Amino acid sequence: MSGTSLDGLDIAYCHFTKNNNSWEFSIEKAESIDYDNHFKEKLKNTVHLNAVDLLAFHNEFGTWLGEKTKEFIFTHQIQVDFISSHGHTVFHQPEIGLTYQIGSGQHLANASGHKVICDFRTLDVALGGQGAPLVPIGDQLLFGDYDFCLNLGGISNISFDVKGKRIAFDISPANMLLNYICKKINKAYDHGGAIAKTGILNRVLLDQLNALAYYSLPYPKSLGYEWFVDKVIPIIENTNDTPENLLHTSVHHIATQIANTIIDTHKNNSSLLITGGGAKNDFLIEILQQQLEGQANVIIPSTDIIDYKEALIFGFMGVLRELNEVNCLQSVTGANRDSSSGVLYRPY
């Protein structure tokens, strides 16, 4: 799993069992491999490559993923059924029928020596869907005891049940926005939200961010890096304020959009499971708890779930694809129908 926040590559070795139509899981081993600055910049700038260079990097990245996974398997001396890979999203514009994740499945399979299941978004987009979010099938079948499942990665996204159907969508930028601002003071991220906590609220900036047209759109809907560059960065760059105040205000913006989403469902005294890197941003969680007082109980799970829930669920999506069972929900993405998504590659 490699997300839009560009933190690094998450690898998780997971077990899944089904008993009486109920799925259970365990994360046996897990590791996060940081991208060095050169590789991080290369991934970030992939969106600007010409077609030939993009396809060449798609293959190169697939080989790199395979090599890192092979090292992980060797280090932990584990036996695997297959590798389930999300890849790294470069383009996501479902309104024109486009989503593209780099990390060639064939190159990954060849480099690792194992069967690979990948490319989980393309089929749904071809069926008229958003191709995102995909995690809700795991939320429903693995974490169904919680009323809401919120992921705070580069983008915040949420899933929940409405009249027996799973609903999910991207809410707002999250770590993508905070990390962008942190670069202004030569930091990769704001540890625990400590810098943001020292700032003061810029009401004009907050109103501008909250007024973005995306927030008034009905779901299904999803966000990509292109939207962030086009709509959010200009607002930040045109705001003359300190990084501390920009971070403080952005945290309030993220919390406001999440709180509004939950309050709009009219589910009182509900449980909200929070995972992803943003779950470790103490200041963001503090502001979110304030805004949700009396509405939802915030639950922060164990560190392995916080860090590896997305990798876990993409592994689970691979299991469902292997069994030819539904892993992509029409109710979430707006596609013409449910599907069993993912492409299989065997090593040569």
C-alpha cells in the first residue's frame, strides 16, 4: 500500500478466516518502508511525466515493489498465497473515466516470484463508478461493529451503513494538506499536531476552505491529488499568514468537514473508529472530539490497526477476488453494479 501522503510503502502479512459467514483477521507481521527524498519527489512528480516516461516508471516501480516484498518475505520466513497490491495512484479523474495506479503487476510478480492481484480500481470506473473508496468492503465485513470507519491518510474518507447499504466517500484533504504546509518550515509532518496547536485561527482562510464546491456535492464522490493542486494549494499560497496559523486553521477545517459529515447522518451516540496516520495527530483528534461532543465517541485502536488497516483491507480485497466474491460496492462508488475487482499476474 502506497498512499497519497507519500509516507512510504506499507507491507502487511495477514491471515483471514471465515467462520459461519463471518470473517476474522490477524496482522501477523508488518513493516513500513520510508521513501527517501529522491524517490518521494519522483513519485510526487509522476503526474507531470510524458506517456513513455510514465509507463517506464510504472514498470520500474512494480519491480521495486516486488523486490521490497521479496525481502520482507525472506526476512520473516513466511509462506504467502499471493501478494495483493494497491499500487500508487497517479491519476484519478473518474468523471472522464480515468484512474491510474503505477506499480506494474507483472513486474511485481516477476521480481517477487509470487502471484499478484492488483489494479482494483479500473473495473469499477469502467462500470461508471468512482473507483473509490474501496476500503468500505473491509469496513463492512471486518470492522462492522463500529458505526463509522474514518481513515485519516493523505485524504480523509469515511464509510457507514445506511438502511443496510454501505456508503462511503472522500471527505476532505487531511495529511496531504498538513504535510504541504509543513514543507514551508522544512518538516515532513507535524508530529502530534504540536505545531498546529501553537497557531491561531484564521477565520478568512477557514471560510475559504469550507466554501470549496466539492463539499456540497452529493456522494458518491472522491478526491485526487489533481484536485488538491487545483483547488486547495492556491488558497494556501494566497494566504499571508504563518505556517503555525495555516496548520491550526487547516486542522479546524479538516475536523469541521468530518464532523459535519457525521452530524448530517443523524446517528447520535455512535462509535467512530479512526485509523491512518492522522489518528496520531493529537491536536486534530482533540478538535474533532470537541466538534463531535454528544454525537459520536471517538475510538483510536491499536497501533497496528492505525498503521496497517488499509494494507490489511487491500489484502482482504485480494482474498475476495481470489474467491470471485464481491469486493467493490455499487452503493459506495456509484457503479452500474457490484463487482469482483482485481487483475491477476503470475511470475515468469
